Amino acid sequence: MGRRWRDGTGRLIVPSGEAGRDPVVLPLEIAASYRLRTKGLLGRDSIAGAMLLSPASGVHTFGMRIPIDVAYLDRHLTVLAVRTMPPGRLGLPRPWARHVLEAEAGAMAGWGLRAGVRVGVALEGGAGGAGGSA
């Protein structure tokens, strides 16, 4: 895909997986710069929606205040794996992962996010990159 994300905001679109049901659409923060990827959700008590770290193939939760759900995405935004990580852990990098989604623990199951689901991203001002949305 060759996508280059920029720091900003957008919407995460999770298909419902059931005929006739609307997709789940959530607020999304995009962390593409080294500074924002390094910070991630550190120091936060909550997040509305999710944060996309790109490029990224792994994360840690050292210094986190809350447990988080982590979804590893390939270059086509297909979920490779979803894990819940408590604070103070080091997640193993996923060799084929190009992006990582972070959210509050338990949120991704409620959205229907699991391995094999291909998510979409609708960009808002400033977060654009090559290709616009997925």
C-alpha cells in the first residue's frame, strides 16, 4: 500500500460481520511521528475510541495506568491478533504487523474486532497520507 500516515485524527471503521448490521465507527487518534508513537497511551486514564500507531509491530505497557487491548494489523489493515495487556508488560513484536491499534481493555471484543477482520480508517484534517482512507 505504501501509506504514510501523519499525526492527527480520524474514524476507525470495524465491519459488523453480520448481514444487515451497520459497522462500528469510532474516534481514532493517529500517532505516526516517533514522538507520539513513543508516548502512545502513557499517562492516560482512558481513551475515547482507539489509537493507531504506525509504523509499529509491537508495544509495551510500562508506565501505563490502565490495561489495554492491542490489535496488530498488517499492511492492508487486517487484524493479525488481538491481545489484552496489563500495565508493566512487554508485548512480543509481530513480524508481519505494520500498525498497532490500542484501546481500553475489553473494548475491542465489544466492537467485534478479532483476527481476520479488515478495518477501515477515514481520515480527518491533517492526518492524511498516501491513499486517504482504507
